[in-house]
Amino acid sequence: MSYTLHTKPASHQAFKILIAAEYNGVDVEIAENFDAAKVASLSPTGKGPILETPRGILFESNAIARFLAKIRSDTGLMGQNVFEEAEVDSWVDFAAREVELPACVWFYPVAGYMPFNEDA
């Protein structure tokens, strides 16, 4: 299957998508140039990241990561039953709300994605 991810360069939202794909052995191509106008026309929210699939467009990074994690159930990336899947969802939601932004504020200056801000 063919999957194309449209995302801004160095997007923290894209990292979780690409990590899920890598751990699950799913090939995801990253669109060469981020085309904001194209993403706005394809995404119901007008924002990226979006994933083009043979069945249509998926939007929102957690939904895309969950989709890619569920493609192969043999890896157990989303758990082995409904309860384990809910446990995974709990940690994904926690990370999205409590970890991602502070981690980006610390990591992005080190990686050169944004200038260092001592007050942060």
C-alpha cells in the first residue's frame, strides 16, 4: 500500500507518526515539499499533518499514528485486546497533553530547529 505524509519539516506531530510506522514495518513516504495550500484543501481542519492513503485522507497526528499502529496486529503495538488498546490510548493521550510541548521546547533548540530561549 502507498501512504504519503504531508507535514511541515521537523514537526513533532510527524515524529510519532513515523515512529509508529517504523515500529510496525509500514512504509510511509514524506511529501518532498510541504504544500500548505494542498494540505488546507485536503484536511477537514485545513491543517497538517495529513496522511494520503488508498482509501482517502486521514488527519490529526494521533489518529494517523494509531491507524499505522493497527495495520499489523501481529506486532502488538496497540495491545492484544481491548483493555490493552485502551492502556496504549491512555499513554498516547497523556503524552500529547503533558509531554510533547515541553519536550519540544527543550529539544528543538538543541537540534537547531528554533533559537534557545532561556525563559522557557
